Amino acid sequence: MHIAMVGAGYVGLVSGTCFSDFGHHVVCVDNDEDRIAALKRGEMPIHEPGLSELVAKNVGQGRLAFDGDLKSAISKADVIFIAVGTPSRRGDGHADLSYVYAAARQIAAALPPSAVVVTKSTVPVGTGDEVERIIREENPGAVFSVVSNPEFLREGAAIRDFKHPDRIVIGTEDARAKSVMTEVYRPLYLNAPPVLFTDRRTAELTKYAANSFLATKITFINEIADLAEKVGANVQEVARGIGLDNRIGPKFLHAGPGFGGSCFPKDAMALIKTGQDNESPLRIVETVVAVNDQRKRAMARKVANAFGGNLRGKSIAVLGVTFKPNTDDMRDAPSIPLITALQDMGADVRIYDPVGMEQARRVFENVAFCRDPYDCARGCHALVIVTEWEQFRALDLKEMASIMTTPVIVDLRNIYSPEEVMRSGFHYTGVGRPKALAY
């Protein structure tokens, strides 16, 4: 099949590349001329493991191309995916749908006969209806269908998620569109992922409900971690104890500094606004967002507590600034409010991240950018682990202790055994662990 992917950002680029690897012919189109030029040179705009190699392979085999001209890109398309950004709108937290609607208008002007238009972007309930209205208004004689097909990709594992999905959700009640979408995903037949065909509005709500539920699990275990510290329990064992229950499951039960990234914060907020607009408030999700926002900055107090509450004049090494490992994405990363709070408390901050340094330079001011974990820790009073990169799991702790002014580790991801760290000469603070183990 011939597929046009409107938007060559994270979702569009990964989805388009994977579709081409299935054997479809894909053109990714974007109005960012620099991005398209870079992609044609083989330069990726995002860090995603395996993506560069997969792009090169499918470009070389003639199944994947990049174009800045939407009319040309969609001229032969059987299916046109809209995969543009839907960031939180400034001022009110609603999803900004201006890019989606602009894409719909551009598509309408050049729509090929009987095309299926698919919203891949994460959009609030009713967006597909508006996309259909826009296209009919702009091109009254067009024959087309509008489908919702939300993505469920995890940054850092997106290619695997696309090729081995837990489920595929397709929102349409049009028989022809169902047939076309079945053909689009036919290469996954041997993997036998569940395919849920439903109506368009249900598909749109499913995406927001999924992300908000996962955000709720993270926030729940973070609050249990706070209680565990007070009562002398170990949150990691609590998480294992409840995660072994099949009704709960073990995923997203890792206590830490709060969730961030391009999806959970904005999607939870957009769902809250949808509930408010429809007089059906989502109190649980509202609390999740509020607790998570407070938690990120509160982590700085955990660092300060290791010094009696006073960080003035202290040098703090921060390892990991991206919101999760295997990505350079810093959107709503916990490191941002944490570092800001540390600076507000009078600390000097040094940072290191395996792939996020370029993005970090655009975000942080008055911090020292370091070349490796040891350079970051040298002369510091505390080492704070914020992102659980694999490179941080096997540091030479004795060397770390020897080069620091005071050997203090604040492990916000619980990647180290307290006993191991303390044997290396450190004072240790974790998240949700008994104080007997922490100090």
C-alpha cells in the first residue's frame, strides 16, 4: 500500500519507518524544511534506538522517502496519517489542535480519490469529527473516511512497541475503512496482536484513558513510597508484593521523582479539560497531576535533608536529565524542577546525561555541563541519580567516593543497593526505603 505520513516528528517518523519495513511504500512529509533535509541526509531529529539503521535500510530499498511538499506526498496515497504534535495549549491546558486542523485543510485541498485519513496524533474526543467536517467543508465532493488509530509507543522502545504491539485500536464504523486498515496492519498477522475495532470517539478516549491510568499507577506508588519512609517499610518490596497480583501487574510501580515526558503530563491534563468541558470532572486524574507536579520539586528537599536542610554553597552532581533512559527528550522531565529548586536553595549544579546534553543546553542556565559521570561528581558534595540510564548502574563507587568532597548519593531511582553503596563509603538516600538502610 501507499502511505503518506503527515508529520515527521517522533510518532510520524517511527510509524512511517516501521510501516515501510512492513513492505508498504511510505512518504513522510513535514513543513520543517530543515528536518526534511536532515532526514534525506540520514540525520535523525530524535534519539531512538535502532531508528537510524531502520530508516537507512528502507530508504535504500526504496520504500521510504521524505518530502516537504504535502500535495506531492499524498498524491498516490491510499492512507494518509496525521501525526503532528498536539502540545498543551498555553494558558488553559487543553490540547492544541491547530496543527491537526491545519493538516486536515492541507490534505483536503489535495485529497486523492477514496483515501482514508487517519488521526495518529493523540487527540481529544471529537477531534475526528472536526477533521471530517473540515475536509468536507474544504472539498465538498471528496470521497473519503476519517479513522482514529492512536499510537501506544514508549520512547526508547518505540520500534519494538510498533512491531510487537499489545493491541491495535482502530476507530471507524465504515466498512471500507476497516478493510483498508486491516490491510495496513496485515504484516502483523503472525504476531497476532489484538485488534480492537470500535467507533472513532471511543478510540480517541482509549488513548487518554490508558496514559492517565499509567500516570495514576506511578503517582500511587510514589505516595506509597513517602509513607514507606515514614513507617520503616521498603517500597520496592511493597511494589513487588502488589505487582504479583495479576489484577495489578508489576509495570509502572517503580517509585521515583515523578513522571514526565511528551505524553503523560499533557494527556492527563487534556483528559481533565475534556471532563470539565463535559461536566464530568475526573477528580482522580486531577489529583494525580497535582501530586506529580509537587513531587518533582520536592525531590530537592530530599537532597537538602542529607545536609541538614542547607544546600547553600554545596556542589551537586546530577546524573541524567532526560525524562527516561534511551531518549533525548526533556519535555516535562523531573530534572528541570529539581535542578531549579536546587539552584533556588543556593546549590551549584553540575550535570551529565549520555544523550541529553544538547537538549539540556537549551533548558538549563548556570549549570556546569560535564563529559562523564566522574567529571560530574568530582569535587561535589552530593551525587543525585535522576534518570536510570544503564551507564549509571555500574559506576565505580569507591572511585566516586574518593573524588567527591563529601560522599553522599541521593538515588531517586533506587538503582543501587544501599548496603553496596555504604560499603563503598557513601551516605545513601533512596526513595521509599527504610531509614535504617538509607543512612
